[in-house]
Amino acid sequence: RDPEMSRGLGDVYKRQSADYIYVLLCRYSPEHPDDMSKKSSSVLVYDWKGNEVRRFDLDKYVNMMVADRKTGNLFCYDSALDFERVYVYRPNI
């Protein structure tokens, strides 16, 4: 466990598809709020009964997420960049 992150702040965002609920967890350090090396994002995936199906760390920091209900693709971005970079993740569940 990263002690810097354990003191950090976190935001949680929820999106859903036909089969799953996706939770975006954003972590960052209050001492270094603009330091990208201290930021991370993870997605937790739950079924509709509340069982955790999968958890995976993203390779980019993002703080917003949209799930495509048909394909299950996740479109993620950092709102500070205002859609300059949108990352598409295709979770294998």
C-alpha cells in the first residue's frame, strides 16, 4: 500500500451497462494535487447483485467515465484536459 495514497483523496463515479455496474475510483495526493505521478485510477466492476466481478487499474489518470451499454467499452478522460484525450478501455469480463 502506498502511504502517499493512503493519505490521499479519492473520488468515486458510477456508470452502468446492461450487465454490470462500473465504479471509477480516482486517487490523488493532497500534498501534490497536480503531480501526475501521484495520481491513479481504478475501475471496479460489479454485477447487479452487488458482487465484485473484476477490478483493474488504468494506465492513465482519469476522473470521468462513460460506459457504452451495448459494447461494454469504457470511455474515460481527465476533465482538466477537457476532452483533449479520451481513452477507450475494453474490459474483458
